[in-house]
Amino acid sequence: MYGIQAKGFDGSAPLPGSIAEMVADYVEEVLAVQPEGPFHLMGLSSGGTLAHAMAAELQRRGHRVALLALLDSVPSGRLAGRPLPTEADFRDYFAEHLTSLVGTEDYESFVDNAVAIGVNYTRLMRDFTAPVYRGDAVFFNAVPKPEGTYADLWRPYIHGTVHQHDIDSAHEDMYLPGPAAEICAVITHEVAGD
């Protein structure tokens, strides 16, 4: 399993100028490690939005995507017309959710870089049109949440079946051991059935 780190966390790499540039860069990173499919892609939140775009790009290049897993993600169009989070919004979020890093030597620079990445990403995502992915997807829905599931939002962008699994977890906690174990059990089953 490989994770892709957003460019800019080191404070020196330039931030991407578009989501298409980001997707192309991430696809090149994947192909450098694994030149041929089938590919298994997964992303949480905005990472799922990017995983979906990567899956469509890999298909466009003639590769097979065997698994697309979206963890409580929304298509890019969901951000159109909505107010963007501010730097202060991102700082407040990181202050609440990056508590394990508080007191470390590079905490402030890490947060500064994370805020810059978040602001840039949400600004770029608002103008990005989600591509169409031809295949099934596994959608993990964090529950309960007042707005319900995001799975139906993907139907115009996924020409296949969207299989939903509800996970008893807050959106921002899906990576924690309990929810992650549930998610991994489903993914293990999906990959084994491939």
C-alpha cells in the first residue's frame, strides 16, 4: 500500500496550479511504482475526490482499475457556489484534529504548510469538473451525519454501481483504529473477490 502526500508539506515544493495538474502528478507517481494495472485506489474526504479523478485518468490511459474506494468523499462540483474555507477555518480544524503534533519542534511550520495546501486545494477544486469513471465504486459513509450520505452525489460521475457501507464514525475519525478496521475488512473482501 502506498500513500501519496500532497505537494507543499515540506514548505519548498510549489503548490499545484490546477486539480488536473495534481491528478496527472499523482498518476505519474503511481505508475512509477506500478507501471501496469489492475490498480486499487482509495481516498478519504478530498483524497477520495482525487482518487476518483485518478481512476478516470488511469482508465483514459488504458489501464484497468479494479477498486475505487471513496471514504466519505464528495465530487468536486459539490464545492461550486459554496463559500470557501478561510485560513482561519483551516487553522481551527488543525488545532482540533492535529493535537498529537502540538509541542513538536516543527508544529507551526507544519500547520502553516497544511493551511496553504488546504486553501489552494479548495480554491482549485471549485473550478474542477469531475470526470466520469467507468466502473463500480465502494463508498464508505460516515454516520450519523445530518446531511445523510454523499453516495448519491457520485452517480453522474460513476458509470457503475456505488456500493455503500455505513461506518459508525465521524468524518474526521475514519482513519482511527475502529473505523479503519471495518473499512479494511470490506476492502479485503472486495480485493479478494477481484
